[in-house]
Amino acid sequence: MVKLSHPSDGAIRVVCFSPSCAILASGGDDEMVCLWDISTRTLIRSFIGHESTVTAAAFTPDSNFLVSGSSAGDLKIWDARHGHGKCLVTLPEAHDLGVLGVDFSSHYQLDCKCIH
């Protein structure tokens, strides 16, 4: 058994495996998304940008991007492959009651024109 905790030791509210099964993403009360290397059981990087509890997360089918949602109702897209730490896209009002689940279609297409 392995125990992973965020650097803040805050409660974790959501986890998801990348389709490649090499990375685990976790999000929680500390408003942070963490990426974990499954083989070494170590923290790869943390994404900071949400302003409330992270309640949802999902990888794209190619494991290159991660979307996260929060109890405030925002969605953020992150670069999970290179992980520069900066949010690529934010949808500030994706839902007025908070985001409890996210997913990608197996036939997704990310419009790169919207990434600044």
C-alpha cells in the first residue's frame, strides 16, 4: 500500500489515472492539482491556480493534457506532458454550482487557437 499526500497535507477530493497509467493526478482542498509518477511513487509537479477545492480531473486520451474543475465552477486545462505549471486555458464560469465531474471523449480535439 502506498500513501500519497499533497505538500500541504490537505484533503484529497479527486484522483484519476492517465490513460497511459504512468501518471496519477490528484486534487483537493488546497486548491492544487498534483501529478504523481506511478513507477517511482513521487510527486512530478503541482499546478496552482484554482481558488477553491479541486473536485474533478481528467486526462486527454493521449495523456498530454489535464482538465481540472473546482467547487467554484471553473475549469482549467494544464499541460500534463511538459508541465510548465502555467494554466493553458481557464473557463471561469463553467458551472454556477461547482464542477463535480469532467471527462474527455476518446475522439477529442483541442483547439490550439484558444491556448495563449
